[in-house]
Amino acid sequence: MTIFRTNKRLVFRKEDEGAFLFDPDTGSLYCLNPTGAMVYERCQDGASYEDLLSTLVAGCEGVVEEEVRKDLKAFLEEMKERGFLIEG
């Protein structure tokens, strides 16, 4: 089972309407919506794709699981490509 973890060198700041990720090495700032912030927060202690998916589906009434699955996969891929999440 693949576990996703946050990159510990980044600064994570949660706000009312989402969160910010700041990379002190590059000066890059990235904004997360509330759902992205929740996913990133869950990854701080390590989370599997399946755990993240079940949390999202349980927390959103009337969503189509396949859409959540597709969106979560795209989000995790983008976060890995940017170096914000580490897979392992």
C-alpha cells in the first residue's frame, strides 16, 4: 500500500478558506482550497490513497465516487510533481 507524506521542509499554514504551502528554498507559495488543505493535512502523518478516498467520499454527500477518485488522483499527482508530497 502506497503512503503519501508531506514534504517536511515546506511551511503549511491553514486558513479559514483553505491553506497555503510555502517553500522557503524557492520562495514559491501555493494555495489550497479547503478540500486540498484537508487532504494535505491528513498526509502529515502519512495516509494511503484508500484512506484519503474514503474520507472524502464519507464527507461529501451526493458525490460520485468515480469523480472523487479521479480528482484525488490528479491532486496527488500534482502535489508529487511539485515536491509537496512524497510517495513511499
